[in-house]
Amino acid sequence: NAGVTQTPKFRILKIGQSMTLQCTQDMNHNYMYWYRQDPGMGLKLIYYSVGAGITDKGEVPNGYNVSRSTTEDFPLRLELAAPSQTSVYFCATGGSNQPQHFGDGTRLSIL
Amino acid sequence: AQSVTQLGSHVSVSEGALVLLRCNYSSSVPPYLFWYVQYPNQGLQLLLKYTSAATLVKGINGFEAEFKKSETSFHLTKPSAHMSDAAEYFCAVSELGGGYQKVTFGTGTKLQVIP
């Protein structure tokens, strides 16, 4: 039972490059979330989705985009990578007032 | 707006000693509260959750937390620390509003266990 799978696990980008962080779940959860985690800052919500075809911005959406064409997949797109986007990114799924289930994260460095 | 405050970004305890990690929250509605644990290079894992059924909540690995409405607190405890408890712990509050489950995390407490 895979749960929430994130790829890649690590990536180094140059400033201005673009990339997509992948997130796939096999838990049939409607809610999916993207967070970024920076040291001492906890988790900040980037985008979330309440179901296929429905997405909305979280606290820190600037510089990111998402799509949700299926229940299973919720990719996060960085169009023009900036050093401020160096972080650890977590995808999570959940239901109404239920605990969230997290992937193992993608560690992204932008140089 | 909901918020979570974790007192102490770093806590050190001796192996076998009591673990106490503090969490205070604010919420405009009765909250759902969670504690998560994060081991190095991993995602967050659920330790326990409060959903109004009982004020004392037992979780995995011997942890428990008590919901105190009058103090708006949800502190995490374990009677006897093990070396394997060394990790970062996050308190979180959840409300259903604005069309989605809004979860706010604390900034985390790193637990060091000294042999």
C-alpha cells in the first residue's frame, strides 16, 4: 500500500529553470495539499484541491501552479525557479477533519 | 483565524525521563487537534488526534495528549523517553471552513534524547 508517493526525492535546479513535482495517492482521498517546509517555520500551504478539477491558493502560492485532472494526481509546477523556492516540499491527502497523510517529500535546491 | 503555538523549538530530555511538549491553539470553533512526528528525511506521521470524543487521547509509541479547553492547550506527553523518540514534533489544528479542511501547523519542536 503506497499511500502518497512523491517524485523526485531530490533535485537541484538553476535559477530560471522550470520543473514539476509529482504527487500520486492511492487512498481515494478527495483533499490534496502541497506544503513547503523551511527550517523553524513549520509547514506553509501552497495550494490545495478538494477534488478533481478544483484547486485553490493557500498561504504562499506565488511562483507555483497546480492542476488536478484526476483524483490520484496533484502535480506542482515551478515555472521560473528562484532561490527563495529552495525548500522541502510535501504533498498530503486527507478528508474532512481527518488526519493528513504525507509523502516523504521532495528536497529542492535552486542555485 | 486559527493558530498554533509550540513553546520551545528544542527540548532535551534524558533517556527514561518524562517527555512534555507544549502546544497552545486558538480556534473560533471547536477544533480538531493533531500531533505529528517527523523523522529525518521523512514526511509527517500521525501520532494522535483529538476529535471531541475524549479529552485524554492515547497515540502510538506510548504518547498521549490532553485537551484542556480552559487553557486552549493540547500538550503531548510520554512517561519515559526512548532514544527512538528523537525527532521533530508538530502540533496542528484543523477547521472545516471556506470549502476545505484548513490545517494550521505549529513551527515544530525538536526532541533530543540524551543517553
